[in-house]
Amino acid sequence: MTTLLVNTIFRSTEGEGIHIGTPQIFVRFQGCNIGCVNCDTKESWDFDVSYTMSLDEVLEKVETLSQDSIKRVSITGGDPLHPSHVPSLIALVKELKARGYYVNIEAAGTRIVREVFDLVDFVSYDYKTPSTTVKTSKETLVEFLKAYGPKAQVKAVVADKKDFEATFDAFHFTRSKDAPLVPWVLTPCFEPGEEFPMERFQQVVRLNENFGLPFRVIGQQHKWVYGATAKSV
Ligand code: SF4
């Protein structure tokens, strides 16, 4: 029997990136050892093997939340692409596709998992900025864009000018290697406890203007609607 280490399954609207505002069901996997310091889902870091769901239970929950009308699923985490998840993740994606769902996967930008990326409809790939303290390989990013550009976006959390400049540098690196142009989305960092990071948001918008508007700036809608610490929204 296929079992999955799931943190939570809920219905909401996409809160960030180019699909912002789109109703969908989120399947959040447990477990992540990537360690972004500004991670907003640290509650998903543990791999709690005492709490698993069968594939049938996950699908039943998705179908119940779908009510036959919301045929989109976003698979997130944690790190859903952690090697320990991949076999059950593939089984889940195959079943969702067989049932007619559009499937997005949130990729941390640390690895390309072709057997998953080939199956899903869309890959949201992180470029990890310096403020995360995690590094995204620019060479791997180029490889990813060349293979999956038509169904991809790159997202970068930007806390300051250094983050912006690193993202700008990565963007130009990919273009210099003839990687396809895809939407690059800057997500102004939103610290827990903040009402709304207006100044940081405006700084990111200004930097983008000063550097020739290469990016889209899209905030995290769910955080200003429900607050920065609300979960499953
Ligand atoms: S990859 Fe995602 S879940 Fe993991 S630490 Fe970074 S932001 Fe958090």
C-alpha cells in the first residue's frame, strides 16, 4: 500500500506567483531539510512517520474538497521532492492526472526530479536568494529551464537589495546560457508578525523599475488577507 507523509490538505486560493487567486487544493507534504532561515512553514520540517495517509485517503480528501468543481491541485511542503517522498509522490500525481486534475508542484530549486516534472502540468521553481542562506545552483537552474521552461515559473523571495541583485544576476546568467524566458516572480519577504511589508514591497518594485523591469513583483496575498502566521489558508 502506498503511504504518504502528508502535513495537511486544504482548499484555498493560490497566494503567490503567476497563478495567484486561483482556487485549488493544496497537498502539503511533511519534511524538509533545506533550511531556509526565513521559511514560513517550519511546522512542516519534521518527517513524522507516525502520521501517514494512504494514497486512497489523500485522494478521497482531495475529491471531497474538490466538490467536482476545483480540478487543480498544488503539491507543496515541506519539500515534496525529497527523495524519500518521490515514489509516493509519483503515485499521487499519476492518480490526480488520471482523474483530470491540473497539478502544480512547488520545487525548492535544489534538485531536478525528472520523473515528477515530466508528469505535472506546472513547476514553480525557487531561486533561493542570499537571505534564505540556501544556494540555488545557477547551472541546475539553466538545465531546469531548458527542459521545463514552457511549464515553469521561477520564484525568488526578496528581503533586500542584495537579494534583488543576486536574482538579477541569476536571471542574466540563464539568459546568457540561452535558457528560455519564463516568468520570474519576485516575492517581497514577509516576516512573521508584520501587518504588511509596505516599505519592503515598494523597495522591490523600485529596484525592479531601476533595473529595467525584468521581473513580476507579486506579494503573498494570503498573508495580507489572513495575517502572516495563519496556516492552511
Ligand atoms: S524549501 Fe520551503 S519548506 Fe523547506 S525550508 Fe525552504 S521555504 Fe521552508
